[in-house]
Amino acid sequence: ETTSAAEVLQWFWLVDEASDEECVADSSLGLAVVRLVRGASANHGQVLHLSLTAPTWRAELEPALQALRKQMFLDLPINAVRATLWYSTLEDGKFKIHPDVEAPFKSSLFRWFQLCNTKDGRRGQIMASRRFPENGDP
């Protein structure tokens, strides 16, 4: 029998707290896919996918990240949340993370953790947000 440090994927529809609608894809604000990663000394939650449905996603990304981060700290036995932001060639020709994506992560208490390079030439920046009880984290 083998065991894996990574748990099964969990997915959640993102919904408006004030809405009385049933939580289904048609009425959701987006989708989050996460998993628990067990470490030798500490566990972390990994955000594998986060998408928003509205054309105004730039304005909704920060509140969605803050809600997802809070919910992960409530539901999972973790001390940090990690997400990989992927580099791409932008309109100005520079190979970097899109600022409209990176800024909401930084303002939601995510900080640089490490770079990852894939065999196929992609580059990602892993961002991590630690639990801060002094900021009201559960």
C-alpha cells in the first residue's frame, strides 16, 4: 500500500453569500478546486484552479481569494494556502505574471514562496499565504 502526501481534489462553486439561489453551476460566481497537501512538519492547502464567470472578474478576484482563503483555513488542517501564478508573454512583449492577477493575490496576504519551471518551458510563481490569527484568520 502506498500513501500520497496529496489528498483528493475538492471543488466548490463560488456563490454570493447574500443569494438565496441554489448552489449550482448556472448561478455560481465561479469555481475553485483545492486539495490538502500533507507535509512532514506542516500541511498546506493548494489552489489548483480558480475561475470567475463575470466579465468584471478583475474587481471580483480579490474578494473571491479572501473568501476562499478563509474557507480553506476553516475547513482544512493547514497552516498556509498556496497557489501558482503562471507567467505568459503579455501585450508589451514581456514574459511575466499579468499584474491584474498578481495584485489581488498580494493584497490578499499571498507572498512569493518559490519559482517552478516545467519541462515544457512554462514558469510559475508559487504564492503562499500563511495563517494570521492576529488578522482574524480562523
